[in-house]
Amino acid sequence: SSRNERASTAELTRGQALTAELRRAAGLSGRNRLASPEAERARVNVTRTLRATIERIAPAAPLAAAHLRDSIRTGAACRYQPAPGGPARWHV
């Protein structure tokens, strides 16, 4: 009986540890967390920096800034996806 009790206790402990780890790995509302907290901070900082840079460009080049606002996509990855009507080539 004592052996069975120890086995049950060990199984319960393993189950609790697994449940705790799954909760830790889940994000808001139980959704899977796609990135570490460090990666999320980096993503937020890149997005913030891109937006601030576009706003700094706007006074000198309002059309370029508008195009960049419409063409730069941020999220899990950043990408330049040219919006319709934008320049065919960039001259910098």
C-alpha cells in the first residue's frame, strides 16, 4: 500500500509540474507564447524605432514617409511590402 501511495504521489507531482510548465509557456488567454519576453521587447523596440524614424523623415519628405507608413509591416517579422502607387525605385 505504501508503495502504491508513493507511486501515486510521484505521478501527481509530475502531473502538477507538467501543468505548471504548460501554464508558464502559455501567453495571454492560454494562447501559445510565440516569443520569449526578450524577443517581444526587441520586436516592440524595432516597431517603435521604425515609426519614430518615419516621423522624423516626414517633414523633409512627406510623400516618402506616407509611402513607408503604408509599406512597412511589423509583427512577428518586419518587412517592406511596397504599397500601390509607391516609387518603382529609391534614389537615396
